[in-house]
Amino acid sequence: MPASISDIRRLLKVKVLPKSSESRRVFITGGTGYIGSALIPILLERGHRVRALLRPGSKAKMPADCEVVSGNALDGHSYRQFIRPADTFIHLVGVPYPSPAKGAQFRAVDLVSAREAIEVCAELGMHHFIYLSVAQPAPLMVMKDYIAVRAECEQILQKRRLNATIVRPWYVLGPGHNWPYALLPVYKLCEWLPFTRDGARRLGLVTLDQLILALVEAVESPAQGSRIVAVPEIRSAQLHTSSAATRKTA
């Protein structure tokens, strides 16, 4: 799969960070999506072994070093036998380009796929589960179905008592997802005003690079119990990844 200019820039940026001293075996659902297709090359670059669950015929979308298995993300038992020997499971499945009109799809795809993944990982005793959720609470009622489904998935994850990292971005800026840049002056003002500061930070914009680094940090620093990574932590993930790797190699 040929790399885009943004992919090459991201790889060059990550190359300067010290690598983790421990390689992880990672199983990913949703690997061909907006986030997954950017994350997998970075994990491979950092020495992790990656296996991705794909629909038949999607193998060409993956880097050559990524192992590919076929299955249905809505049926955990269709891929259960392929998860091991992974110690880290990353769930990225979701309806693309979420909108208020897709409430039924959120429940049919986002909820079902997450529930299936969590249940199978609980059965297998997965060491670490990483779930891409959404910032919450949020006052924007137009996305209430999307937020409600992600919150329900978090509750399922908590009940199963898996070691889990829950990553909560709001909107992820990147190729094809650039229109909110026009809102940056409004965000800056809201972050400056005391009575809107907390909400503006919780629902702040993050870049695709920042989110990828936050997910890499989650892989390389597994949670014990449950950990939530909100927008402020996503924005500073590069610093955390670099300093953590430096401490391990010191």
C-alpha cells in the first residue's frame, strides 16, 4: 500500500522518539478506517507486531508487515481464534463520518462491535483493551445518540473489569476532516474565559497525529485497571511517549 505524504511525515515524526523497550502483540479491529490506517504503520515502525481484522478483499489496504485475518466485527466468535497471542486489543470500529442522522447505525455497528469485542476479550483474559470513545459529557444534543452509544460501550467495558484505556477525543483534524479549523479562534476564546474553559478543553480539537501518539502511548504503557485519556492528555501525548521511553532506556 503506497504511503501518502501525511503518512510519510507522521513516520518521520515518530522516528525521532525513543522506542519502547518492549514489543507488544496488537490485535486491531477497524484497521482500514481513518484512525486505524494511520495507526498501524506507526505501531509497526516502533517494533510492535500487528494483526488486523479485515473484511475479505481488504488486505491490499494494509502495510506488508501487518498480519491480516478475516472475520466479522459484529460477531466476536468469527475472529476469536485469531486474537491470541495478542496482549493488546485496540477497538476502532465505528460508523464513518458520524452525524445526527445515523443513530440507528451507531447502535447496529458501534455498539454491537464493541460489545462483541469486549466479551471475547473478557473470555480470553486480554491483558489490555484500548477503546476509542468520545469526549463526554457534551452539551451538543445533536450528537446525543453517538455519545450515548459510546458511553454505553464504556459501561460494558467497566463491568467486565478488563484493564482498559479509554481514549476520548472530540473531533480529530486530519486529511478530509479539516473544516473545524475555522473554529479555532472560538475555541481559543472559550479556553481563555473561566466559565467556558473546562468545557472547551474537554471538547477541544485534536490532530490526527496527536491521537495516533496517544494510542501509541496507550499500547506502550498498558493500564492497570481503567484509565481515561481525555483531550488535554491526547494533546500532550508526544511528550509523555518521549519521556516514558527515555526513562526505560536510561
